[in-house]
Amino acid sequence: MKEVNLNTGGSSYRISTGRSIVFAENQFHDLLSKKDRVAVIVSSRILELYDSRIKGIFRSYNNCDFFPMKDGEENKNYKYAEKFLNDLLSGGYSRNSAIVGIGGGVTGDFAGFIASVYMRGISLIHVPTTLLAMVDSSIGGKVAVNISAGKNIVGSFYQPEMVLSDTDFIQTLPENEFKNGITEVLKHAIIGEEKLLTILEENNLKSLRESDNVEAIVYLSALFKAKVVEKDEKEGGLRAILNFGHTVGHAIESLLEYKTISHGEAVAIGLLVESEISERIGWLTEQEKRRVADLISKYDLIYNKYKVKTNDILEHMKYDKKNTAGKINFVLLKGLNNPVYNQNVDIDLLKDVLGNLIF
Ligand SMILES: NC(=O)c1ccc[n+]([C@@H]2O[C@H](COP(=O)([O-])OP(=O)(O)OC[C@H]3O[C@@H](n4cnc5c(N)ncnc54)[C@H](O)[C@@H]3O)[C@@H](O)[C@H]2O)c1
């Protein structure tokens, strides 16, 4: 097991990564034994796959309830959150209760949101079970739910008290979900963690899934993201580099209504486009851009075919939460490992690059 400590101004917690850490040891005891009630919000798929093992972890807490959460982005919503908060109140949950979220980013974001608002905030533990959740969504304290007008619109920064990334869960993760996580690993590799770039270049989709490699990419990603979050918890500046690939990615996801395209594929398209823009303005060399494109192709990170019109993507970029004063903000690369945030892109160049997209 390896640990990363994340210290923000107001909180400090450990992110544990490794094999069999959730099931092998009682990691929760110190925190949960002091709580009057524990709500375990668990992805229904995870409960289906790991039922007795998950329940076994919490057997010693007789004040513990399981709340299976249906999978799918559509369930990470405000209406469901309100119903859930009412259930906690009628179930006798207090300010001294805790929430444990076990699942992918959908379950984690939802559980985090509930913990952040119930009685002005109660203890939260994340147990991420997808690669994307281990390398990205469980780290850094962004919690949110969707409303009909937009995704992740209602939320806040709310740090957990512990994150347990047990890489055993990856064994049952479907391949396309694994690829969605690799896209975020690749993003970290491109913007600052060279060791990840080496691992991605030396492996392939099959070998990367071997447990030593999974452990390494989860640990290195957690370490990298934690370092960025420590410097800028609330995304006032530096943390924006983590949005590399996401300006275009979010616009495409929103255009396709979060249905036909996964977050990972949309971001992979964004990584390609934003690398291409960086090259066209002379910041990235042709060879560096090729390294990014080759990895996207080697790991098959865009695994479906999409037809999207340039003007439609541009239209959806206007509503991005990252925009300021009506300007669309990009993260661009002044070379690999050198991202620069808050960049504007000439509209004709943007149209040209988007117009040449073929998927
Ligand atoms: N908070 C953040 O900083 C942040 C960052 C990135 C993404 N997100 C959010 O994360 C969400 C996407 O998360 P995701 O990609 O983990 O998707 P997800 O939570 O929808 O999980 C993907 C699928 O994998 C299944 N699954 C989960 N773990 C499994 C396992 N071990 N074995 C088998 N199946 C398993 C789930 O049931 C689901 O069907 C989005 O809502 C996005 O907005 C949040």
C-alpha cells in the first residue's frame, strides 16, 4: 500500500492506494467507530459484484445502512439528492454521522454532495472503484450533482476525510471504463507527470491492466493531482491546468447530451484538439503532438465514431463553467509538462482545427 497525504489550508487527509486495502484491513475503524450512524452509498453494480465482501467490511458497525445507487449520470441529480437528504433525516442521521461513497465518479460525486450539505457538512470517505474515480474524481474535493439546466452545476469544494483506492476493483471494470480512466492518466502524463508518460509509452492496453501497472498509475496520478490541489484548492489559478482537454471535451459531451459519448472519449478528443492548437501556434513541436496522438490511438481512447459540427461545438463552449467575462478559456501546452491556463484561442484557428476532426 502507498499513501499520499493531501493538505489543503483547512483539511488534511490520506489517499491510500494499492491492492486489497479495503477488504484486507479495517481501514475505516478509527473514523467510523466514533460516528453515531454510517450511510454507505454504494453503486448498485458494485453491490451486485461484491455484495458479501462489501457488507462484511461494515459488519462491525451496527449503526450502518446501505443505500444502493443506480448507475448512470442521470441519477446524479438534485431531485434524487433531496429525496436522499430527507431519508437521512427520517433515519436519524445527525451531525456526528458519516457518509461512505463506494463506486465510480457518479456515486462519489453524489455521496460527496450529500455529505457536503447535510447539516452543513458531515464526514465523508471515498472508496473509488473505477480507474477514473481513483485517478481523478475522488481526489481534490469537487462534489456536485446535475440539474436540468446543466451538469455539475450545484456543488462545492468539500474534502473527504479519507480516500481508499483499492486497485482490486479494476479487475471487474469493463474495458471501455478502463480506457476512460486512462484518458485522465494521459492528461496527467502530458501536463506534468513524466513517469506516467513513460509507463504509458512502454505498455499497451493489456499490460497496463496488470496489477503492478494499475497500482503505479493510480499512485502517481493521485500524487500528481494532490500536489496541484494543495497549491490551489479552489481553482483560483494553477488547478485550472487539470482542465487540459476539457474545454473541447465538455462542449462535445454537452452537445451529445452526455448520452452517446463517454466523458473519457470526449476528453480524449479535447486532448487531441488542444494539442493541435498548441502546435499550430508554435508552442508544441510536431513530435510532441504526435506522442499525444499516438497514445490516444494505441490505447483506443476514442472507441466510437462521432459526427459533430464545428459550429455546434463552438455554441456549447459558450456555456462552459470555466469561461470568464464571456471568453472561452483553454489550457494550452508550451511543450509537454508545461501547461498554461487561461488562454484564448483565435476563433478562425479554432474553427479550422475543429473542422478537420474526423472520428
Ligand atoms: N469530482 C471530480 O473532480 C470529477 C472529475 C472527473 C469526473 N467526475 C464525474 O465522474 C463521473 C464519471 O465517473 P466514472 O467514469 O467513474 O463513471 P461511473 O461512476 O458512471 O462508472 C462507470 C460504470 O462502471 C461501473 N463500475 C464502477 N466500478 C466498477 C467495477 N469496479 N467493476 C465493474 N463495474 C464498475 C458503474 O456501475 C458504471 O456503470 C461523472 O459524473 C463526472 O462528472 C468528477
